[in-house]
Amino acid sequence: MEQIKIENNTIQSPFAQTYFHGTKANLKIGDLIEVGFNSNFGQRKNAKYIFLTATLDAAIWGAELAIGDGCERIYLVEPTGEIEDDPDLTDRKFHGNPTKSYRSTQPFKVVGEVTIWQGHSQEQVKTMKDGLAKLKEQNINSLND
């Protein structure tokens, strides 16, 4: 993993853009996050896309809402190919892309982990999960399935 360098009081980072991926998967630096596994959301089908975000808050939601019993984790990731706006969170729910959420069919390389972060309140998480359950009952499915 590359280190951040400080020269002449200027931080020189190896990252062109920092992206985050929230999950409950236990990954290591250098691992690839790839399509083809069961999705954490929607109909839990084999995922056609993988997701990243440029906001820590959206990554926290990803970690908190992920299926599984593992620890909630947030990784710093670098896309290895093209990324595009996530249509579930752009224009369908919000105008533009305020959550800076993206998807790709190409792997993301894990380059770090955010180990200190503040999650949402239990009430907020319950409200979000209840909202997702209501969408499922109404057969409103993800555009990503």
C-alpha cells in the first residue's frame, strides 16, 4: 500500500479520487471486489454490478445494510475500469447524483480500510431497513438486478 507523502507542506496522495465500498466482507489490501456473487440488496441475485461511492456516509449505509453476520467494514477502493452513476440513486430517487454512488462490471481493488467511523443510529438503520422491506413488498426492485 502506498503512503501519503508531505512535501513543502503539500500532501501528495497516491489517490486520484478516493472511493469507498461498504460491506460485511472481510477483505485484505490487494483483494479484488468482483461481480458474480449474491447481491446484498434487491432480489439477492448474482450481482451484475459492484458499487462504490465517493462519500463516506453512503459507504456507511452500504456496510450497515449489507446482508450477513460479519463486521461492518468500509474499504478504500480503486476501480480497474469504467464506472457509471448508480441508477437506483440517481434521478430515480434523487436528482443528479448527490450520494456520488457508482456501479461497474469491472473489479475494484482494495487499497485500504477506514477503521474509525461513526455509524447511523439504530433508529435510522431500522427506518431504512423498513423502507427497503416496503419496496420489496410493493415489488419495486433495483434497476441493478
